[in-house]
Amino acid sequence: MPAVARRVLALGPAGRRQSLRQMNRCMAAVLTVVAALVSASAAIAEPPGEQVLNIGHRGASGEAPEHTLPAYDLAIRQGADYIEQDLQLTSDGVLVVLHDETLDRTARGPAANCTGRVDTKTLAQLKTCDVGSWFNAAFPERARPEYVGLRIPSLEEVFQRYGKRINYYIETKSPETADRMEERLLALLDRYGLRKPAAVRRQVLIQSFSPASLQKIHALDRSLPLIQLNQITDSAQLRAQLDGIASYAVGIGPFLSNVDAALVAAAHDRCLEVHPYTVNDAATMTRLLDLGVDGMFTNFPALLDQVLAKRAGPPKSRAAKSARAWDRCRRT
Ligand code: G3P
Ligand code: CA
């Protein structure tokens, strides 16, 4: 007879009952911890790991109206590691999620509210605009009745909907004219408990074409991970800027045609990640993966997910490094 069984028998009936109760309590505690761990892993977004990041550009904007909650929901369902938000500021100081500085391309509704510059409208005015119908008209093959009447989300509404369950890739748009856009963004990160997860596990990446905007954020909080977007068409010109960029950013977001092996190597030499935009076909995704990029923006996260899944070798062993690996890289 095993020693444990002999010890249990030696306890007598009362001792055995007490022992059983202790074991039950112990099992219940273990199950509680396991349940909590399972629930946490399901509820909290995975931090960027040893993988090429799948960034849902304006959500899954190839299949649903850009920067709407259905486009974000779809990107998440399709396997995006991050969903992107472009920020605009209303005349009453609210950060909203919209790509263009003007409403005309994607908003429909009363002309006084839904045409012209976003920064001349209040949030209440913007909330009268429909930002789904244009998509149905432009892409009838992907049109859905439920897209009619979709509203422009505020950034706060996005945080309220997804909390810490997902990763955000937020762009300061027109920061030169948007009053204290950076401070407003950081205040919202604080309000929703996202600043520390941004710093520790890159739950939020902040991107901009404006070096001044990123440098301002870096001055406000050096721990926040920043991505410098770039429109320069020449890899050599961009490479010449990398030393400066590395002083405040953790990566670059080049236009996809600017990416070549020399740019990726030069960026990685400086511990900068490379996240090209906007990559919507499998051939270009493959070309960029072969060059060793660390992530990419796409309107079709499901397609990128498929391309990544099909690649040979361990799925996360390509040129990408985890946030921790990049931190180590930057320390050495
Ligand atoms: O942020 C990456 C990419 O979105 C930059 O271009 O014009 O789509 O914001 P844009
Ligand atoms: Ca963008």
C-alpha cells in the first residue's frame, strides 16, 4: 500500500474527514487560481511576442467601414495583434477616431455637421454623421445593411469597449493644429489604466508622421513606445534619419515601397522595429516578411494571418523580437 494511503488510514474517520475537507479546500483554491489564469489569458491581450505583428489598419478596413466598431471587432476576430486608431480633435476638445481631417469622404448626414473640417465640429455634431453608408456605396460586393448609420467613435468609447483586452496602435494626426492632442491622449491612457501596460508590454504603440509630436510625448513620458512614420520615398534618405529616430522611438513605419534589405538591417542595427504600411496583398506581405520586417499594417488582417501561418519554420522565429528582446537590444 502506498505510504500516502497508509497515512490517511491511520488518521481514523474524523481525521480522514478533516483531511478530505482540507484536500477539497486545496483543490478549490487550485481550481480558482487556474480559472483566474485562464480568464486573464482570455481577457487580456497577448503582448507582442516573437512574432510579426498583424496590425489592423483602421480596423479590418478592407471588409468593413474604416474606424468603426464593426471594423475593429472584425480585425480582432481575424487575428490582428493591434487595431489602429487615427486621431482627430473636435472643436470641443474630444479625441475621435477618423482618418481624414475632413468629413467629406466618409461621412454622410446634415451638411452643417458632416462636411468640412472635423476640428470645426463638436462631438454632438459628429455624432449625427453616418460613416458606414459610404462603404456600402463604394464596395457593393462587401456592403452590409448593418453598416448604415454607424457613428464616429470617440477614443474614449473605443477604450470603454475593449479596455485591456486588445492592443492599440494610435496615430496622432495633424498634431500641429490639434490643441494638446498628446496630453489629451496620455490623460485618456491614464484614465483607462493603459499607460503602464503600454510601457511594460506595448499594449499601446503611439505613431505619428510628426517627429515633433513623438518627441513631445517622449519628453512627457520616456517609457512610452513610439513609432516614427515616414513618407520619404528613398531608403537611403530614411536610413540617414535612423540615428535621430532611435533617440526617441522604438520603431519606424515606412511606406511599403521604401522597404529594402538595407533599411531593415540599418533599423535593426539601431534596435528599431520596422512596421511598413499598408500591405494588402499576399505577394507584398511575403516580400516584406522575407526582408525581415517586424510587423505590418494591413486592411486585411485575415489575409496576413493566413500568410503568416503558411510560412515555413517556427512561426515566431523570423526577424521579429519580443518587446523584452528589443529592450535588451536597446540596453546593449
Ligand atoms: O499609420 C500607418 C498608416 O496608417 C499611415 O498612413 O494615411 O493610413 O494614416 P495613413
Ligand atoms: Ca494611420
